[in-house]
Amino acid sequence: MDKKDILEIKRRLKKEACTFSRMCGCYVDGERNQVLKLEETFLNLDEEVFFKYLEIAKKALSGAIGNNLLELGFPLEEEAMGGKQHFLDALRNSGLKDKELLERFYELVIENFDYDGNYLILVFHDAYDVIKKTTDNMLLDESEEVYEYLLCAICPVSLSKPGLGYLAEEHRFGARIRDWVVGVPESGFLFPAFTDRSADIHAVLTYHKNAKEPHTELMERILGCPAKRTATEQKLALASIVKKAVGGDEDACREVFYEIQQGISDLAMEHPEEEMDPQDPVRLTPQAIGEIMAEAEIPDTAAAMIEESYREQFQDEAPALHHLVDAKAVEAGSKRKQERELVKKVAILEKQLADTRTAAGQEEDTSSQAKTYDVILRVKPEKASQIKSQIINGQKCLVIPMEEHEHAAVNGVNTTV
């Protein structure tokens, strides 16, 4: 399923477009006991309750594809008699009116869903009359097919927070009555998948609120499908690979991870996600990540370890390129580069300033020397000891004994008599 397929189903979850025929549910406590069962004709619900349930249904189709929303394929054995897909198909075809099938479904969830606390299992049934579209997306009045599906949402039920409240009947403030509140779905699924505006009974779309720790037991034990890792899990796995390869130096580890992320981001820009086929995305192979590291000039030893660990970690299937782009890491890496460039520029400017000050100081020293010494003599070393200071007619004079063969010049003018 792509974004268009999901949006087409979500757009139906409005008061004027919703055609849910039936909603059933089972409230389960923290001890895995069935507390209450629901069986409702959905369109007959009170308006306020109707909208609350509709919001829950919408939430089970929200989030990013490949992260919160994962499409899974059923193994062949699960499509055979007694398999999970075969069972779900029977439940769908019953329109949620077969109590025995419903009970089996509740028991399947209760036995396998890993959650500490109370929760509510909700299942909605709908039959969507898919209208044909022309090549320019104009709707026709003709029906293409009837897409009959189940939408399941598993929602936590928790006590409201304690606090003060206004007790109107007693005209005073007091302890607020705590009640059990249904939260947004923790997990859920859409069966069958809606691909290219048509039912795909060989696939199911799963929802996971927490992409860091999705409920793999929903994928594997309840739906009978091989679990997939979310994009968040794949990014965390890559970060762990880098950390292990680089060692305990946190700064060095961050630098390598930022460099790799920048390379992945640059590669992703060459392959816009909106142009990709969701069923056949561009994947980041071990060879591709090796090329990224070579361009980033990451040390050979660390690069070899990262590439090998990456190959082992994703040996079943390389992650989709866009799933590994960590926008926050790319931004952080870019800021660190800018900071380093700024430090370099400041160092260059400081050196230039220091050189300028040194040159100015030397000029000042030369000027100072010129002003202090009005008379500068240059004589042979053996002559220097003969020069004496003497007062003549009250004037301080330098007396330089001269032999007949000796010559003297002042400012280049010969003064020899």
C-alpha cells in the first residue's frame, strides 16, 4: 500500500462518508480476563460516541509507511485451511456476526498480545464500493469492486489522573472521580491490504504506535506473518553497528555516524522518495554503504567492520534507502561541520591579527631606536675602545683619535682633513 491507498481509506472515516456496518470489541483487564464485550451497529451509535470510535479507527491508519505502518505478506501455510489468513478471511466474510469466530479472535489476541495493563480490542467491518477512476483521476459512477475489510485497533485503557474537580451538586471542590479512559491505539491492522485500489488478500497492513519497540507478537503470533523492522529500528541498528566498530570514543563514533548519515542523505536526494515504487524501493546495500564510507574517508579498519556487520545485520533484505535517513543526525552533523569551520576561521584570523601586531611592534621599535640615538657610529671593532666621551667648552663631545692613514665619513660625506 502507498500513501494514496491509505488516504483513500482514511478519507472515508468521516461522518458523511463512513459506512462501517458493524463494530465489535472486548475489554480485557490486566489479568487477561474478558470484562466486557461490545457488538454495535456502528451507524446507530450516539453521535458523540460515534466520533470517538471514528477517531480511534483513523489513528490505526496513521503514521509513516515503513515505520508506524508496515505491510506484511502471509506465508503460504497461513493461507491454507486453519492458517491465520484463512481465519481472518472467514471473520471478514462473516461481517463480524459469527460469535464463535469473534471469540476465537479475542482469545488469539489475549493469549499473544504483550501488554501490561487493561486494553480494549476493537474490530470494525466495512464494505467500500470502489468507484472507477479515469486516467486523469476523474470519478465515474461505475463500481470497480467492493472492498470488504476489517480494521482492528488495540487500545490501552488506564485510570484518569487524580486531581481536584468542581463537584457541582455539592457546590464545592473535591477529589475528582477517577475513571477508566480509552487511549489511542497501541497496535492494529487492516485486512486485507488495499493495494492499487483493490483488495490484496495475501497481505495485511499493521499499525505500531511505538516504532522503536513495535509489537512483533502481533505480526508473528496473531497474524502469522514474518516480522519486519520499522525504519526507526533499522536506524538504531545502524547506529549500534557504527558504535561497535569505532569503539568507546563517543566523539569519534558520532563523527563517523554523522558522515555516514550525510552520505545516505545525499544519495536519497538523488532518488526522490515520491518517485519510488513502494513495492520496489531503492535499497542501501552493503556495497553502497561501503562506497559512502570511502568518500567520507572513514578509516579502513572501522569501515570494513561496519560494512561486514551491516551485511550480517540485514542479510535477509537490505533496508530501503529512505528508511535509514536520520534527519536529526544529518542536521547535527552539518552544525558540527559549521562549528569546526568557524573555529578554523577564527584561528586563522587570530594568527593574522597576531602577525599584524608583531609587525607593528617591530616598526614601533625601529622608530623608537631612531628617536633615542641621534648619533650612530659604525667603526671597526679595534677602534671602538679608543672612542671617549669628553666635555669641550662645556659641550659633551665624542673624541675619536685618527691616524694619518685613517678616514672618516658622516652620512656618506668624507670628513677626513
